[in-house]
Amino acid sequence: MERRLSLAILIIACALPFLRIGIGEIQPWDESLYVVRAQACLQFGAWLDQTPYAIGHLYSATHPPFGIWLIAISKLIFGSGTSAVRFPIALLSSAGIFVFWLLLRKFTSGTAALIGAVSVASSDLFLALSHRAQMEMPVFALGIASIYFLILSIERDRLWLSLLAGSMLGLGLLTKFGFALFVVPFLLLLPWIFPKKNAYLYVGLAVVLGVAIAAPWFLMMSANHPDYWPHVLGSLTILEEGAYAPSHLAWWYYFNRLFVALPLIVVVIAMRDKGRALVASVVWLLLLLAGLQLIGTKMAHFAFVLLAPGGMIVALGWEHLMERPKPWRAAVLVLLGIAFAWSISEQVRLLATGRLRWNATAVLPETIIVLVITIIATSLILFKASVQTRYALGFCVLLLGVAIGHLISQQDAVFMLGARRTAAVAFSVPQKNTIVLIHPDFPNEEYAPQLAYYTDGWTLGWLPGKYSNAITWQRAAGSSYVPDPSTEIAIVSHFEDRFNPRSLQTETLWNELIGKLRQKFSQEKDFRCYTVFY
């Protein structure tokens, strides 16, 4: 029974990326940036270099195109629906969890490997990024696969497995080069973990092959765009300085993100002996944390690189926890319960910090049903399963139940919406040929990537006879913008942030802008994040 239950838990964990994959629209950052590039592959045949058609050109075309190709192929086969666009990312996310479980089995028991894999699969970071057409989860999956096949090559002394590992690493580097390097510290430690013949040779071959696979694309971009590397360095400088998204949490931002994503990582206090796999995992995690600390910009999706080493520490720590005396083990389990309760709900944390009012907290009936079933299932497991597995299986069911409840309870209100319907309005008035995008004075909002995608590239110059320009709220409300209602469609983009309502100054500016546009245009439609005048 326990074996079948473990298999069912693993299958559910691998299926999470497909649950409600199509909710919301394609999102503006960074999902629509990639999807526009994928459309450029199909529409213009720009498979190697999408820069001439990309949003902001090199601004969104600096990353290599392997993930873009996957999205483009999915669009070609399944169409342009939201689910079709996100399908290859969900598929790789699912495969990544399965391979991660296989990797953990190399170091721990099946039960400990299961709780490590489920911890990652149910984390808020994994759930969010596996449901977006973004590149973080493909990088995770390909990186984990490169580690797994390299371990097999060392264990079995097979050169071809090392080459396969190098190919996985190369595809990761060809997806998002900088982030794909997150596996390199652990790869370099493998000869120390597995001190076997040819270990150094196989690791070296894998790394060299990975770089060789990715290098031609970067050489091509350097030849086609002399400003490619200066642009990349400039972007890195902006990130390092933290000018784009600084955090008030400062140095402990990523420690907090790790704890929220993987609450069971507190089992590290149960460690009794320092095996090589554990030491390597801790070193891996600390190196990645140190790297993230060098970046002034604090963004949640950067923390995805912490999931793999964190998941390994959860699995290894669980193995040690079950070997502890009963009173000591009970104390740690209570601590795990507290950590789990704190991390499972963003709303709980927001309430505790005063950023969310009680009347803004919504729990759907479906979520309550899932949580009740989860509690019942967990109770049965704790009652019937063996001492060795009951707590691991119980926590796995709890983690999955909360993850499913979270996905079911998601509503359209948490997404940037309205671009699809705004585009439909724009196309319904063919006599008008110019979109005037009026955007908040915020970095890069003039690109409006979501609108670029849903208008079929209208704002990118893809449509003959169609034009566009962008202007800030401030300038549009003043005398520098004189609307021409005979040829223009005015689209005002705006944020709907339930945590940070508009200031009085912003509200005043908004009223001035909307009042001016209402005087000039005869038609108005308001959507969640866009207001259209035509």
C-alpha cells in the first residue's frame, strides 16, 4: 500500500504544472517577451536571431533561443491559446521533478527522495514559474538532468552518458545562459562525492561540451550585433545596482524566499554526520546565495536556483531526522509544522505584516474541499502507515493538498488582464491606424509586451499601415499630447495593485488624464489593466 501511495504522490507532483495551466492571459513580464520572440520565429522565420522583431530589440533578445523554439513549436502544433503556449514549459517542469526524484534516489532512500521532490514541486516558486511560458523551469529541468546523467556516467564508467549530460547542460546554457550555470558548482564537486576512475574526465567533458553547444549562438549574436555584449553588461550593471527592483528586506530577502518556498528545509538541524553529498549540497546552496547577494535587484524568480540544493538538503535531512531518538524527532516535527503553517499561504504572511485586510482574504469552496480531503488523507496515513514512512507521506500529502488548493483558488484578479479584449477593440475599428499607448512612468512600461502580443505585433511595426507611439501619463495629461480621434486609439495601461493603492497625487493625475481623453473620444471601454478610448 505504501509503495502504491508513494507512486501516486510522485505522479500528482509531476502533474501539478498542468493544473489550470491556461488561467489568465499571457503575462507582460517576462512571459510575453518570450512569446513574441516565438511568434517571430513562425511569422518571419527568425529562428536564430529574433532581435529585429523582439520587444525593445536587444532588450528582450539577449537570452539564447532554445526555450523560444519550444514555445514556437508548441504554437505551431497546438495553436496560440494560453495553454498551448505554456505546454512545453509545463512538460519540462514535470520532467524536471521526476528526474530530481531519480537524482535524490542516488543519495537517499525512496521515502526521503519523495519528500525532497514533493517539497520542490509544491513550492510557490515552482508553481508560479511552471505555469508561465518563461525559461526558469526549463533551466531547472535541464540542469538537474545534466547532474543526473553525469552521476550515471561516473558510476557506470560510460563516456556516452557524460556526453548526454553535457548536451543537457548545453541546452540549458542555450536557454538562459547565466542562470543555467547554477548547476556548475555541484558538477565540479561530483568527483569528490564519487571518487572513481575517470570522474574528473567525465565532468570536464560535460562542461566543455555544454559550453561548445551554446557558444556558436553567442558568436553569431556578437557578429550580427556589435553592441550585444555592451548591452548585456549594461543590463547586468542595472541589476547589480538594484535600480530596478530594490527590496526593503535587504540582505535576508533570498533567505526568506528559500524558507517560504521550502519550509521543510529546517530539517537541516537534524543532521548528525556530514556526508559528502550533504556537504556538497550545503556548499552549493551557500555559493548560490552568495551570488544572489551580489545582485542589488531582488526579484522572487531569481530564487528558483535555490530549489535544487534546498530540495537535496530537505531529502538528506529527512533521512537523518528519522534516525533521531523519538523525543528529539517529535520536537523537530513540531518545528516543521510551524514552518509549514507559516509558509503555506501568502495571505497569512500578508495579514501578519499588515499588508492585507481581512475582508480581502478569499477562500473558495473548492479550496476548502481540497484541504478537508487533504487533512483526512493525512490522518489516515499517520494512523495506518509504518513509523518509517508515515510522517514523510503525511507531509507529502499536506504539501500537495496545499499546492492544489492554491492552484484551484487562483482567480483572474491576480493576473494582468485586458490586453486580449483591448486588442479586439483596436481591430474592431479598421479606419483607425494608430495606437497611442499611455503608460505609467515606470521602467520599460513603454514596451507594453502583453499588448504587443495580443495586437499581433501592431505596436512593434509588424502590421503594414499600422502605427504606434508611447507617452507617459504625465505628458499625455499635459499639453504635449493632442489626441487625433479620427486616426488614433488611445490605450491607457495601469496597474491594479490591491496591496498598494494609488496615492492622492497619482489619483489626481489619473482623473486629469481620463477627463481629457473623454472629451476627445466618443467611445470608452475599461478593462482590468487597460482603458481604451476610440
